[in-house]
Amino acid sequence: MAQNAMRRRFATGNDTPPPPPPRSGKGGKPRRSWFKRLIVWGIALGLLGALFLGVAVFVTRQGLPAYDQLKSSQQGQMIEVRARDGTELFNLGPSYGKWMPLGEVPKVMQDAMTSVEDRRFYSHLGVDPIGILRSLWVRVQSGHWRQGGSTITQQLARNLFLNNSKTATRKFNEAIYALALESKFSKQQILELYLNKVYFGGGAYGVDAASRKFFGHPAAELTLPESAIIAGLVKAPSNYAPTADQKAALDRAAVVLQTMKDAGTLTDAEIAATDLKSMKFAPEGGQNAVRYFTDWALPQLDMLVPDNHEPIEVWTTLDVNLQQTAAASVAANAPKGAQGALVSMDRDGAILAMVGGTDYVASNYNRATLAVRQPGSAFKLFVYLAALEAGYKPDDSVVDEPVTIDGWSPRNSNGAYAGQIDVRTAFAYSKNTVAAQIGNEVGFGAVAAMARRFGITTPVNTMPSMVLGSSEVRLIDMTRAFAAVSARGYSIEPYGISKVVTTDGRVLYQRPQIAPQPLVQQNVSAGITDLLQTAVNIGTGKAAQIGRPVAGKTGTTTSNKDGWFLGFSSGVTTGVWMGRDDDKPVAGLQGGSAPARAFAQYMKVAVAKRPVEQFDTQLKLPAWQIEPDDEAIQADPNNYQYVDEQGNLIDPIQNPPAGKGKGRAEDGTVPDQGDVPPAANQDFLDQATGRKPVRVQRGNAVKPPAGI
């Protein structure tokens, strides 16, 4: 046996033992074989995907229109905007300039577009993998999408054949179309199509339409700074269009110039020689105050008639005559250097007129719907609404005297104090100390809740100074609140579009009848109307008188930075604001001066053809008084119950305590309940709600008011 072993050793010529068998994975199979299989499957799937992609691109390419057909196609939706009486206001829709062959488009315009939208346009096949990876990397770093990976060809495909939905299916189809376009047309043809088809804002499709609209000359005459401005519009036409915001357009153009330098199509010397500040834009033609209204109303079409691309007619609530009157009233009364805004609505919330500034061409910023400003004493509407709901009445006595609440000491505008007066007088003459005391008594949270209830959408603080209008509000929200008072305490929803129809008369949208919701009891709305009418008859709003019943309130903020007047008559509610955009003081501006005069000038026309309406100011108090909370407008006061000390459920009407009468008296009042315990004492409520009583001090005023 030893000899046989020696023979085998010499026969192999190697005295090392044979290698061990390869390690096996689970089930005894070699791991290396699984790795090979993974590679094989990956290659197979890659080939299969490439085959599928190739077939998809080939089929799509076969279905693409000819180049001349693509040139003649047009995008965009025609929208005809009408006033409430059917009068045509204007048309919105695509504007196309002259078709520009690529050779006639200035080289700086071509370079600006490719530099900012697709730097590798001439090297990719329609889809840019590097751009996609860069977009993903930025997404990972920033946590959200900041850069798009779409090429010029993909954007063209989306504009020609697809929509802007942000779905994976749309992105995949976009890539297929882009590859098909690149396989059928040259780079020059694709860029020419893109420059003549892309949307640049303001209704302008194509570089020639944009050049004529923004600069007043054909695209063949575009300069470097003009090209930079136009190229910068593609990212966000509505934000960067010179007609919307010239500063934003110039800032975006500066970014485009730097991008061109980074791409190597512009030198430092050329950038230094470019003066964007000296740019002159073509004047806007046909623009007027109507555009403030349409800028607010028309974006709502995306919700009212989504996914609609056919030509449509939009019937609005705007009254052309009243709109012209509103614009003239604001322009005639706004102090020099100040802006003005006006919102007027019918009794159902239909907007009759809207002015967002003194000159739309100079500034299309809509101060009626976007600006947030302190309302001053106009905010006292909510203070006194809360007080009336808490049980105050216009004839109740209050004391106008210096007061300090939690370290804050308001004072009246003239520095004088009237002593004992009634609530009606305190409101009419806008007594700040009384409003502060009432707000403290009913609770600043209750005042804030009342403002929310009546439609204030901006944040409302609960500091003591809030009763004088220290929280910023929007004019349209304040007008809505006063309209709700005019509607006897029922909710109002402002709207500007009544119906949308196709050009052949098919109705796509008709505003439904919306049942208003009660916000306060009728006695509360009657009481506040009493106060508002008195403020116009004998108080701070006398300049708003128009020869028929008017109810309203003035508002003026510290240092005369803001002036307000809001009021209603004969079913029309109108709010006016005036002030400077930079929030600087305006000499002599008070709510009872220029804003009230503008209100009167407009309202005399707005209600001229309407019957005179007397206000319902009769205080019809409910027979059963309960604490002022949501139950006052949501529950029946008759259903009031409590638990006695023994834990028994007591109904004070159906099951009064022993020795007392049952039910109501013949006159409908609740009989005397004697020593019936309350549902909870005040100490318990303070502890349960976490409210700490605010210390009120009588004494000299030491701080200026937040508003008068």
C-alpha cells in the first residue's frame, strides 16, 4: 500500500493535497453561478428593454406629422371673458408672431435658449442622461425637486403632443416622443420648432410674438439683453414676464447671462457691456382696472372646469359701469403717492367691481386680494359683534376713561375721554378705551374667533391690542365680513365667475345655489347694524353718507399708514383701503377722509337704480339667554340642562326643582328658577379652560393706540 501511495505521488508530480471543493450557497449550489446568472439576466433584461424602447420609438416616429404640419399647428386655449350683462370684456388666448426660420433668429437668442434650457442640446439624442442624474442628485441633496432634467426636445414633445401632468407615464411618453423627434428631424429643425412654439407668457407663443409684445419689434432685431429676458421666461412665464413683474424679469435675465458665460457662449467683457437696467419695454396696450378682477377670477377656471382645452366663454359677475366708477373713485381720492383698492359685492357675494391699485399698467399687484394691512378700528366690528353676542345692547352704559390692560394702555385719537356713555356712542366715535375694556371682558379669544367666523383668513393674534386692529387682514376678507352683516348675519362667499360655456352654447359650469349659514343670531346682526349706521350718521364715517341709509365703519392705523372705510347700503357692500406700498405714513390719511369719500362717490352710482332699503335694527332678543359660544348659533337654547349636586340630570324647563313652577310663562319667558345652581361656577371654568383673568387698571394712558 505504501508503494502504491508513492506511485500516485510521483505520478501527479505534486505532493500538495488537492484543492477543496468550491463553497456552496444555500441548497449546495455554488455562489459564483448565482452571480453569473444575475449578470446574464441583467444583460437579457437590458436587451429586452432596449428592444422594447426601439420598437416604441420606431412606432412613434412613424406616427409623427410631417415638419410642415408641425409648423402649422397651434397651441393655447381661446377664452372670451364677458361681464355680467354679456358685454365682451376682452379675449385671452394665444398670440402668434411671424414664423422665424432658424437662420433669421439672432445667434444670441439661440445661444441664450440652449444655454439656459439645454446646454448639451447638440450632443444628446433627445434625452440627456447627465441632466437626469444631476436633477436626481440635487433632489437628494435638497430634499425636493429644484432642477428639471427635460431637454429642449422633451419640452417640444410635451408642448406638441402631451400635457403638463407630473406623472411617470407622461414622463415616459415624453422621452419616447423626444427620441422619435430626434430620429426624424435635425437639431436645427427641432430648435426652430421650439423657438416658434414655446410659450413665453402674456399669451405670446413663439419668439417673434414675445419680441413684439415685450419690446415692440420683430425677433430678428433682438439684442443680447432682450434675448436673455425672453430666454428666462420659459421657466415660469407668469412670474417672469415683464408685464407681470419687470424686476423679476430683469433678475432672471441676469441669471441667464451668467449661465451663458458658464456655457461658454458669452465672455466676461460681453456681460460687462450689457446694461439690463437701461432696458425699455413696450407699453401695454388695452390694460385697465378690469385686469385686477380677471387676474383674480380667471385662475379659478382650473378648479371649475379642469382638463378643458376647447374655446370657452367665461361669464363673470363684473359690472362694467361700476368697475369704471370704482377705478375713477379710487384714482380721484387717493392721496398723492398713495395707492388705493376697492372691493364691491352684491348681497349674494357676486363681485361687482374690484380695483387693486390706481394704475394696472404701472403695477398689476392686486392690493384688494393680496395685500395684508392693519385695519385699525375697522376691526372693532368683531369686538362689538362678540360683545353683542355676549349680551351687550347698544343702549348699555360704558365708561370712556384711561385704562391699562395687562400693561397695555390704549388712548383715544384726540386724547380726550367722555366718561359715561352708551355702547352706540362709543362705537360711533370709535372710542379705543371702551373697545379695549369690552374686548377684555368678552375675551380676546372670542373676538378672534368672531373674526374667523366672519371670514378673516389671515392670522389673528389675541394680544389686548388686537381690538384696535393690530392683526393684518385683506380687503376682500373685511368686505366679506361686512357683507355678512348686511345679510343679517348669514355667511357670504365672494365669487367672480357665474358660468362657463363653450362657443356653441354647451354649459360646462354653472354656479350652484349655496345655502348661507347663520353666523350670529338675528338680534346680534341687528345690533351691530344699529352701531354701524350710527357711525355714518353722526360718527367718524359721516363723509360716507349718500342720501340713503348707510352702515359702515372707518379704520386708521398708527401714523396714518392705512385708511379704511367699509360699509353697505341697499344690498351692496363696498370696502376701500388706501395707503403706501412701502408702509410709510400718508399725511392726513384717515378712514373718515379719502376712503370714505371714495366709498360715497362709488356707492351713489352703485345703488342709484336700487330701491331704498331701511335697516332692520330692531333688537329681537331671544327668550332664553345662554353663554355666548357656538351653542348660540348651533343649538336650541331650550335644550339647556345641568347636573345637580346629587348627580341628577335637571331640565330647568321640563323638570324644575321642587317648589317651583314648570315650563314657561304665558308670555314665553322662563319663570324665576330661584336658587337653581349654575352648570359650573366661574372659578371652575377658568381652571378648565386655562384662562387667567386679565388685570385691568384704571389710570392715565401711557401708550399710543394701534388704531382709531
